[in-house]
Amino acid sequence: MKRTFTLVEILVAVAIIGILAGMALGLTSYVSEKSARTSTQTTIKLLELALENFKSKHGAYPVLDTSGKPTILYLEKIYFGDSSYKNTIWGCFNDVTADTATSAADTTASKRTAKIRGIRIAWNSDKNQYQVQDGWRQPVIYIYPGVINTGSYDLISLGKDKCYGSGTTEIKPSSGDLPATVTRNLISEDFDEESDDVTNFKRN
């Protein structure tokens, strides 16, 4: 007679499969989170290099908001057929793939193909500009002059939780802009190493 599996054996097998599946999902989540964080750290470093390059060329860092408020880091729509783009922030990155636009006014979706190696950028149709994103596909925040780095600028990725520091208030950009309630006080809140933010500064 063929031996059949008992109910206990089946339950044990199901339990083992469930445990292995849970471990696999947990590992996948960990790897994904680690990858996003590493990607964001790389983005921050490359942005720092480009901003320093910009300063060496023009004598100052780019001013994206004259009031000094936290600003989403945007790169303007540029026509790479005109070499003057080299005088903008685009020209300060080491590896840029040009748009295929035929004129500065050409903003059709098929022409928006600019890329920067190591940095994720996404087209924002409301702003008609490129938005620099972190590893979680959220906008990178740029503050100049910096609040923490008073002699230069602050760069902030809010991390997976989309909240500054260890806070619980999610910051949701509307139509490509930071909410009006987000001011320079954004980074005057408590910031500790337990947060998932990625920045170009450290603060206990």
C-alpha cells in the first residue's frame, strides 16, 4: 500500500513553506531598501560635485529660491544643441546624455530624454523642468544658503517615510512645489541618526 501524508505532516510542510516565503519577502524588502538608500547617497554625492563645479565656474552656488526656502531641486528644460547649456548646472555634471530636441521650445514627451549617469531625473509637466529624485522616487530638497551648512547649501532626501527626521508629518509636494507651510524651519526640528533621511550634513 502507498503511504499517504498525515494531516500533521501536511501542516508542518505548509508552515515551513510559509516561513521560507516570509524570509524571502523580508530579504527582498531589505535589499530594495538598501538599494534605494545607496542610490540616494550616490545622488547626493554627485550633486555635491556638480554644485561645487558650478561654484568654481560662476563664483556662487545656484539660487533656486530667492527667499532661501527649501526648494525641490529642478533642472531647467535645456536645448543641448546650444552650447550655452554648459554654463548652467547641466554643464557641471560629468556624464550627461543630451535631449533629442530640435529647438529650445521643443518639450514633446518623445524629446525629453536627458539623462545624468547615477542620478534619477523625472520630467515634471507642471514646472516644465526635470525633477531630481532620490532612490524612493521622491524629490531631493535643496536649500541655499544652507541652514546647517551655513557656508554652502543643504541637500535633503526625506527617505522612505517622506517625513523630515524622525517626525511623523509626511511632506507631499503639490504640483511640483513644496507646501507653503514648509519653510526654512523644516530642518530646525529635531534630527537624529535614527531617521531614514539622507542628507549632506550630520546632526545629533
